[in-house]
Amino acid sequence: MTTDTTHQVRVVQLGGLMPFVREWLTERYAAPRLADLADPAGVEVAVVGGGAKVGAAELDALPDLRAIANFGVGYDNVDVAEATRRGIVVSNTPDVLTDAVADLAAALVVDVLRGITAADRFVRSGAWSRGERVPLTRDVRGSVVGVLGLGRIGTAAAERLEAFGAEIHYHSRSRKAVAWAYHPSPVELAAASDVLVVLTPGGAGTDKLVDAAVLDALGPEGYLVNVARGSVVDEDALVAALEDGRIAGAGLDVFADEPHVPEALLRRDDVVLLPHVGSATTETREAMGRLVLANIDAFLERGELVTPVG
């Protein structure tokens, strides 16, 4: 069903936005979903959620588009280069989700080392009541945690894990002004780490950055934690490394083809699987929604964005 609007539509919704965000957009801007709009002429801002792809085809469908407000800190779903070429600016929602994602990253490190969710399954299965014993796990304190991507979230996650007594190492595109040990490549970082935590942006520049060589460097006693993007890890290489015992386990919040998770991972007790919930708290999602509104307001009023990318 399409919407025939009397007033000019300036803002549209594109992708799977949360219900309260859709409500806010409808109330504030009378913003319909793009699929419900009869004529996209005059639309200036597209609000993108749920990882919806925005490339040349989507931009062609919105001839008067001037801005894209992405609901999320990651924006690899948007062809920013093509948008820029067309004079379209792009915003995201940084900072407001840093704490939530960093909390989850730290929690996954604790989980893979201490086997928390595996122990939960052990109890629920009746194994404990049958007199079986859960395997011993490993201390967080004294472990070396390698952070791959020391941006805002990576730094916040490192601070949390340092408070647990972990020793922090990192690799980033450039050396940071921190006391933690720097490694010049992902392979060298993995070789030094007990747990490798992936917190890089997605996109072509980091596609399969964590490959078989990085996993082999991590070694049979090492763990991988990924709360960045599924594309950053070579998922086939990860499955092979787990099945061959070349790494000890993994904690994953993101996957290459969400929501589809490889069957080989589902049956493993040494892997913690989460449904991409790094920022999925009520407070964080509301803050992200408010920042989206702030970007739209600023653009429609002054032609500026509060949090432009690039």
C-alpha cells in the first residue's frame, strides 16, 4: 500500500527501524516508509536502520536525497563514497553506544575464559545432578587480551578488562597515546594474546582481516571474541580452526550472513553465540534514536549534521 501525501515528504524510513524510532519519525516528520511512498520526489533525508543496504540503486530511487541518517555506529551498509560523489552527506550514531558494546565485549571475554554459558548448559542438562564435573576454566586476571581496533569502543572495552586484571595489548591503524603494548599487525597481536577481541569497523578495508593466519597465530589455547562486524572474520577459517582444535573457542555477537549462523558453530560447546545485541539496551537504543533525530533536525534547519561520517 502506498501513501498519497498532501504535504511534501522530506524524510523517509528505510530498513528495519525499531518501533519507537518509527513512531518518533512519524510524529516528528510524518515520515513514511519508502516502500509506502507513492512519489519519492522531494525526499531530502533517508533514515536507515537494520543494516539496510544503501547503494547506487537506492540512491537512484531518491533523486532529491541530500542526507542519510544511519541508525548505528557502523555504516558499512551505506556506500558512503557513492553518496559523497552525489553530494549526499551521511551521519551515524557514535559515542552513545560505546559503553553498551564495551560491556558486552568484556562480558564475552569473561564468558569464554570462565565458561559461564557452557556451565549454565551443563546444569540445565542434568549433568551436575548426575555427578559429572564441569571442566576447569581459566582466570581473566593475568590473561593477555589483544584488542584489534583501539577506537572509542576498543578503548572502553580495554579499560573494563584491565580492571579485571587482564594485560592489554592492541593493534590499530596507528599507535595510540596509551600505556598498553602496541603490535604492528593483527598476526603479531594474536600471537601475543590469550584472547583476541575484534572491535574494528566493517567495510572493504577490514574484510576478512582475521583470517587463517591470524587464527593460527592465536593458537590452540587462544580465544576469539568478535563484537565488530561478521565480515571482519573469515567465518570459514574460524569454523575450520575450531573443528581442528587450532583455537580454544570463540565468543561471537556478529556473523557473516546474519541472522544465519553456520550449523557447525551451533553444536559447539566452546563457542558463545549472541544475536548481534552489542548495543541492545533500552537506554542505548533510545539514545541512538535521539541522536538520529538531532541529525535530521540539524540538517533540515541548517544543512549540517551533528555526527557526520568521514
